[in-house]
Amino acid sequence: MRARALILAACVLLLLAVPALATLLKQPYYIDLIRRVMIFAIAAVSLNLILGYGGLVSFGHAAYLGVGGYSVGILAFYGIHNGWLQWSVAIAASALVALVIGAISVRTRGIYFIMITLAFTQMLYYLGISVEEYGGDDGMRLKVKSQFSGLIDLGDPVAFYYLVFALLLVCTYLTYRLVNSRFGLVIRAAKSNEARTRAIGFSPYPYQLAAFVISGALCGLAGALLANHTGYVTPAYMDWTRSGEIMFMVILGGMATSPGPALGAFALLVAEDLLAGWTEHWQVILGPLLVLSVLFFRRGLAGLLPGGGKDG
Amino acid sequence: MNLILVFEQLLNGLQFGVMLFLMAAGLTLVFGIMNLVNLAHGSLYMVGAYLTVAAVQWTGSYPLGVLLGLAGTLVVGMLLEVVALRTLYERDHLDQVLATFGLILFFNELIAILWGRTALFMSLPSYLQGHVEIFPGSIYPLYRVVVIGVGLVVGAALWYVVAKTRLGMLIRAGASNRTMVAALGINIRLLYTVVFGFGAALAGLAGLMAGPIYAVQPGMGELILIQVFVVIVIGGIGSIRGALVGALVVGVVDTLGRAFLKPLLGHFISPPAAEAAGPALASMLIYLLMALVLAVRPEGLFPAKSG
Amino acid sequence: MADAILEVRELRKAFGALAATDGISLEVREGETHAIIGPNGAGKTTLISQLAGNLRPDSGSIRFAGEDVTPLSAPARAHKGFARSFQITSIYRDFTALDNVALAVQAHAGHSFRFWRAAREERSLRDPARQVLAEVGLGARADVLAANLAHGEQRQLEVAMALATRPRLLLLDEPVAGMGLEESQRMVQFLSGLKGRQTIILVEHDMDAVFSLADSISVLVYGRIIASGTPEDVRANPEVRRAYLGEEA
């Protein structure tokens, strides 16, 4: 277990050092890249809660990236640039959407749940496309980044990087506490054996719905971050292939582990970046790689860590 | 409201519904019998369209091209089953979703490599172009009528095969008790491959019929796939009857909604508001319908027995 | 003699054309150990499932401590004091034995919408769990992953989880199924220690277990109770001998 902690600590230190290293090597692009990785890592952390620990195969998580992003974009469109307000709305709106979608879908099981979460995300995607006011298909530019009353300037790439880094750590830790709390144990129990969970006296639905909402809210935060990172918001945030990507991050990294989502985000996005540099048709390589990873690499990267990666 | 216009849109909805049905039937069969969630079903739809375009160009003959396209999709489907999907039968749905998602990326990019990303044009022979007079003074594209016809014929044939033939009996038996069918000495592997190929051919048929109406381009399968999911959720998993009812309902509601919701809304609220809200609401209509059905009947309208 | 704490009236459940439960009525008094025996396919597990709330009967009623519990779900019945062990071992395989039992304790120890404090550090959950584990004889195996327990130990864990909820009615579905001779004797001994303190409904095939534990027995054949009474009555009943015990003897 000591070895595991050391390796993870080393990873954290490495992440801390990226801006300095990148500046040294005159490659500022890496600050952007790793920041993007960390934003998606936050999305993956949120999905890990309901997918990895809860066993709810939500194929619609990209919806909350969209809701979070558009919250920031729409408020900015109307001249509201206060970051505290924007990001609070992003989180609250995502939680609300998750509540509505969850209330309908969590009652269903298995393949229905997968298809329904996918369908609802697609619905939001079409909604985004058809509202011309906010750019329709092309989306909106975020001309002014979220303002935090002078505390931090998101226009400064390094400052923004460290903010995302801090948020990733916070979200990872929050999830860690959550899954080991009474609430978290019920969620995990419902995944492990639903009949047994009902027999001892838990009705899984309210817990799973709550987890679904928390998960959506966290992902909404990632959406707000993404909007500031890219400088624009489009319906493509909610493209269902994006949902699939986030799912892969959770799986590749190792489901139901703390470092898993970040590891998975890193692996997938860096791999995409490398492959894309190679050929424009990188998906023809990534596709089969993903298939192979599902067939042969189920335990994920965290499973390679000493101690097995499992959080207990 | 122009009654003839409504009727035309109803026919459009029927045509769309028929294509949804062909897709849904294949998908729901595969899920009902092999317990396999296959996201790459949309890719087979796309393969059907592309192979047919290529075959028609190559042979210069539409009927021959269609036949080759269908046969090609059947082969691709069965190859896919043998090479990639067999190992997934034992896995849980999450693994199946992820693996078939990887296949989608692969197929879309492969098609883009072979044929580029711009939409292809699928030409129709002269005898399929033109219009028919459905009402005096109102004409409707002949091709769409043919599509509806083909879809209904295939639907009837499907019903016949499933309800009245030995193969259909095996299919229904396999859906409710896989191990029993295997224990009876039936070659389950072969049955699965045949069923999957069948489903692939249906998807390919839908794809090649869609070619002249919608765009033939990479990613075309996924757009319709999600609507097929809505069909299956509404109709109920594993049931052909559910697929038919669901498909017709979704097809008609979606088409009528897109055509008439904006003008309809314009009667109640101000035109600029209707202009904005109409299309948005229309595109959300089938999902709202799905939510409604789920609220009332979580298993869908005609679920097959779970087995 | 205590009053009937469980009253089942005209319970019916059909699966298509098969009447799995065909008008079952029975009464169990508080503190009584009531065994349900019968040939395979008689509908014993279907009956237990309806009592526990996992299956909705088509008609009939179930009253517990004077209250109609028929419309209640399984979790709701658990909070009324029902506890169940499953015929096919149903535990949390990826948690330790202690975690398993602690979850059962947690279900009845206030609400679980607590998001911060580590549940595994709550003494109020862990201590009672340890105690129950020790009672069933699994004290030394508390920190073993449930999947790594021997089959017999897993059956013990099933019973421990049921007990941890401090139930008023124990529904045990073949508790000694698949156990070796020594293990089942130990389990029977343990269960007999519960007699009088718990109301127990016991479904079993093992006749030794049944006759040493049961205060009263009902014999289930094709969804119907063909005989009910004390062990001696049932043993002497000619119909029962013909239908069931005859095969055993």
C-alpha cells in the first residue's frame, strides 16, 4: 500500500510541475492539453460515482457538460460574467436536469436505462441545435471568461491550470469520502446485490437518484470549466460519442477506484492526441483499441497499481 | 389546415416509421435472443447504404446493385458476429456497449477513408423516380410509396417467419430459454450467426432505402440509431410487435411534429415565439413521448417475456 | 400460548397456467418455529418470496402483528421486522463478512443519507455486527471477503445478516442447503438456540433439521398445504407419508 501511495503522490507532483516544465521546454501547448485532460477527469470522476460504484450505466453524461457549459455561455451572452454566479448556476442547473432525467430513468433497469439516458442526452443535443438564439448548430463564443472578482484570472493559462488541478483533487477527495460513507455503501451494495439490499431494508431508488443528481452536478462543473477552457460552447458538448468517451475513461482507468478516472482521462485523451498527430483517421485505430481494452483489459490502469487499485 | 398536406405528412411518417421498424426489428431480435446490446447496428445501416451505392455504380444496374449491397451487408454482419461479437455474449451490457461503441468509431472512420466524408449521392433508376397521384391534384413521390410497400411486405414476411416456420420457432424458443435450445442439440452458434446476419440485412435494407432520401455519409447510422432506441423503449424489448407499433408511432409523431408543431403553436402564441419554440419542441417530441410511456409503463407497450 | 403473529389467508399466485401458490392459509404464533416442507417444485420458495415481499400475490392477505402487510414492499417489511435468508446464497461477495453484516445493521440504524463520515468507522454499526458474527460462529472470519468464504460459512453469513436486523420474524429458506454433516449440525444447534426468542419460518429439505427445530410443520404439495400440525401429527399423517415422507423413508 505504501508503494501505491508513493506512485500516486508522484503523479500529483508531476501534474503540479507541468506548467513549469512546459514553460521551460517552450511548449505551452502542454499546459492546455493537460488542463483539458484534468477537466475531463473531473467529468470522469462524476461518472465513476454512478457507473463505477453504483453500477448505473449512464450513457448520457455528456448532457451535463452541455448544461454546465451553456449555463456559463448563456449568462455571459446576457452580460452576466460573475464566475461565482455562473458556476453556481451551472452546478444547480445540471443537478436539476439530472433530477428530472434520473427520476424517470433510475426506475428502469439494464438495457432500458442505457438507452433512455442516451435518448435524453440526444434530446438536449437537438434542443441545443434548434435554439437559434444561442447559436444553434454553431454554438456561442465565450468572449469574456468567468470573472472571479480579481481572485483569479482565468485568462492566465497557468492560474487556470492550477485552479482545475485543485478542483480535480477536491472532487476526487469528495467522491472518496462519499463512497465510503453510509450513503456510498448503500449505493455500492445496490450494485453488488440488489435483492439482498432490499431484503435488509434499503429501497435503492432514492439513493441511486441522489447519486445521479450529485454526479450530474459535478459534471456540470466540468462543463463550466470546459466552456472557459475552449472559449466556446456548442451542442457538440452533448454529442453522444462524448458520453462514450467519458465512459471509456472510467473503464480504462479502473472502475470504482479513486485514481481511476484521472488515469483513464489521461490515457484516453493523450492517446487521442498522439494518434491524431499521426493520422487524421486516428479513430480507425482507436476504435479497435477500445474494443480490445474492453475484452482484455477490464481491470483498468488502476488495477495495475500495487495494492490492486481497489478502494476497499 | 390543408387535409391533403396532413395526409402527405402522414405518409412521410409512415415511410420513416417503416425504416425505423426494419432497424428496430433487427436490433430487438438480437437483443431478445442473444442478449446483446449492439450499438454498431447503425454501422450496418451505413454499410448497406455505401455498399449499394458502390454496387450500383459498379454494375450500372439498380436491382443488381441492391442485391449485391444486401448480400454484402449480410456478409459483413456475419463476419462481424464471428470475429468480434461472439465473445460479447457472455459479457455484461456495459462491456457490450463499450465494445460496440469502439466498433462505431472504427466503421465510421473506415467508411471515411474509403469514400471520404462528404455525402454521397445515390441515384434512382427512372422507373422509381416520379410521382403517383394519391388524391386528385395531389402527387406523392413514387419512391417513398415503394419504401412503405417494401417495409410492410418485409414486416409481414418477418411475422410469418417468426410465427409460422421452424426457424421462427427456434428464434422464439431461444429468446425464452437459450440453454434448453442448446440442450436439444440445435447448433446455437449457427443460429446466432444466422439471426445476426438477418438483423444486419434488415439494417442494410433500411440503409439502402434511406440513401436517396437522407444523406449517405459517415455517422448516418448513429442519427437513426438513437431514434431506434426510442422505438424499442416505447414498444418493449424483444418484441417484433412492439417494434412495429413503436416504429409507426415514433415515425408519425416525429414527422407530423416537425411539419405542424410550429404552425400549430402559431395559433396560440406569438409567431416569433412559435418560430423559436416550434422546431425545438418538435425535435424533442419523441423523447417526451418516450418519457411519458415510461412513466406509465416502464417495460414498454408490448414487452416480450423476459428470459 | 402467544397469539398468532403471522396470519396468511388464501394466498394465491399463478405463473401463467401454473398455480404456484394455490390458496394457502396458515398461522404462526410468536416465538414459534414453523417449518414448511414439501417435494421439489411444491412452491416453497414462492411462498417465502411472497411472505418477504419479493413477490406480489395475486390474491389473499398477509397480516403481521395485526397489521395488513400485503401491499408493503420488501424493504418496508424489513422495517416491520421481517428478515430473510435466501435459498441460493445472496450476499455481498465483494465486501468482507463484517461489511455484509454491518450493512444489515445500518439499514435499521437511522437514515443513510450521510455523505461524509466513513461508515466503516462507526462503532455503532461495527460492534453489533461483530457480535452477530461471533454468535453464528464466524467471529474469526470477519475480515475475510465474502466471496472467499467456504460455502457453509456463506450460509452462516446469510443467517447472520438476517439476525443483524434484529427481526421479529425470520424467514429462512433452506439454511443448511449444501452444508456438510458437521456444518449443518452446528447450524441446527445455533438455530435451536434462537427458539422462543424469535419467530421463525423455516423451509427445509433436511428432515433431521426440521424435526429437531420445528414446533409445528406445514406440508406443501403443488401449492397447497395438505397437512399442518405438530411434528408427531405430521409424521403420522398417511397422506403426508404417501406424498412426501414415504419417499424419504
